[in-house]
Amino acid sequence: MDITIHSSFLPQEDPEASLAFYRDTLGFELRNDVGYNGMRWLTVGPPGQPGTSIVLYPPAATPGVTDDERSTIAEMMAKGTYAMLLLATHDLDGAFERLQAGGADIVQEPTEQPYGVRDFAVRDPAGTLIRIQELR
């Protein structure tokens, strides 16, 4: 079987802040920007990897979600416990410096973890925890 990861979805409440973070701070390219019914979906991805994307979507657009569930999602997003993204780079210190200089919400500086990886953590504007690991 030949299956690849094409797109993953992460929630965002502020498309302009999300675009500034993913494009301008993280260095991803904007691949699609779709507005519909007062909402906006942004598709971003790493340069040189056109087959892998992240769709930043308005959680209010999810069909079948109740008002109570939307409230829970909003609370979890605010706490940073709703979604997580794991990225990797050969230049961990350079990536950290770029994100720090770009004003990213730093959660943890580069650290050698007891489970055998070196990484750091930031949050995107929606509260999503992003861990960036060093490729060795």
C-alpha cells in the first residue's frame, strides 16, 4: 500500500495572526487562502515539500459540532491542549533563534530530552503546541 500524509488540519481563530506565524515566522509557504461564509481556511506547508500541507481552519466550520463542544474546543485551544504539531530540522538552534526573534510564544528552549531527542517548544497564535526536534 502506498499512502502518504497529504494534509493535516489545525484550528485557528485569527487567520491573519496564523498566516504571519506560519509564513513569516516559521517560513512555510502559503498554498491556498479560501474564504467562505465569513470564515477563512489557509493551507500552508514547508518549501520543497509540496505534497505535505497543513490546513489552518476555523473550528466553527466543523459540521456536527454542538455549541457545548465548540465551547470546549475554544477552552482547550486557549489552554493549548486541543492540538499538537511535531516538526523537525537539522538546524535546531537556528530555528529557535528565528522563532524567538519573530516573537513566537516560547514554551521551552532547546533541551536534550530524557527520551533521546533534542527539541524546543512554541505555541502558535491559536495555542497549538509545536515541538521542533533536531534531526540527527
